[in-house]
Amino acid sequence: MTDPSDLEDIPGTTVFTAQRSRKGYHLNQFCMSLMKAENRARFKADERAYVDEWPMTEAQKQAVLARDYNAAIAEGGNIYFLAKIFSTDGKSFQEAAGTMTGMTAAQYAQMMIDGGRSPEGMRSIREGR
């Protein structure tokens, strides 16, 4: 069996574990609420008021309001649930992924067409290699 701490040793990767699932439960449920048109309309009309209806942490709410998807993932958000937010904003998965990597959507698309990120480089945070 893999030591769960090994999942924290992957540079640039956040593994969605059971612990993260528990931490992000209300954040992810908020995201799922955006599947309904009436909830999307309420959210777009007053984002702060809508997120305040959910028992999320302030850090989770701020991540949503700032559209900081990396912060939302750190707070337990799952990218497939977070997709409901950027879809509500009329953004594609490619556009959102670009913002998460510091690239434009076009740069991100080209990177993926070219085969994705290089496997070369640091492979372990603990070992610095």
C-alpha cells in the first residue's frame, strides 16, 4: 500500500484524496448547484450573497470569487466540480486550465498538442529531484 504522504510529494500535482474530498465537500456541492439555471442566475446576480448561503470556509469562498482555481483545489475543490464555475462564466476547460498554469488558452492548447508538459525535471519534493 502507498503511504498517503507520498501523494503530497508530486511537484505541481494535487491528488484528490478522501481527505480533500471531505475538506471540499461544501465547495463541491456549491459547484454542483450551478447545474441549475436558476442557481446560475442567482450566483451571477450577487456572487457574494450566493456563496454566503453555503457553509464553505472563507478561503473557499474567496477562491470562488477570485476564480482562483488553484486555491480552490488546495481548499478541497475537485476540478470536475469547479468546471461548473468556469462554465457559468462561459469559459472552456482549456481557458481555465490555461489560467491555472499561467498560460493563455492558446499557449496551453499548443503545449497539449506538443505532447503536454515534459516529464523531465523535479519528480520528488522531499528528495529535491
